Amino acid sequence: MARKPGSSIVHYEHRYKLPPRKKKPVALEVPAVVTRRKPTPKKAADPPTSAIVTIRKRGSDRVPDMTPEEHQRRGDAAEAMFREMKRAIAATR
């Protein structure tokens, strides 16, 4: 198979990188009180609740409720506006 002119051969080789070394404990010069954290108690009595409360139809919150007559009137107005826009574009050419 022939190469395309101007294309180059690219070699890629992954080199494994070691993880950082763990820090060793250091002795403190000053007397210090070191306490261990107490584990938090788990709430086993309260069962997990669902995150979904209600299911709605997509986009239903953006569309207002309207009658079929109102829907038809808005559709006719949109078509008339689109026709007027097409006429204006055709007149400029």
C-alpha cells in the first residue's frame, strides 16, 4: 500500500510511569495529641428514597396549554410571517 504524498509516519509508544513513592512517617519533635477519627454511624433504619418524584412529558413545561383554535391561529400567523419574510428576501435579489 502506497503512502499519500505529504503524510508522515507517526510512531506512538506508551511508556509506563511508576506511581509516586509513599511518604514515611516522621517523628514529631513537640509532644502532640493524636486522636483517631470515630467512624460515622450508618443510618440503616431510613431506606433510600427515589430521586424521581414525577415524570413529565418532555418539553411540557415550556408549552402553555391552549385550545385547538388558538393553536390554529398561531400556526396561521407563523406561516404568514414566513411568507412575508420570503417575499422580502426575493425582493432584494
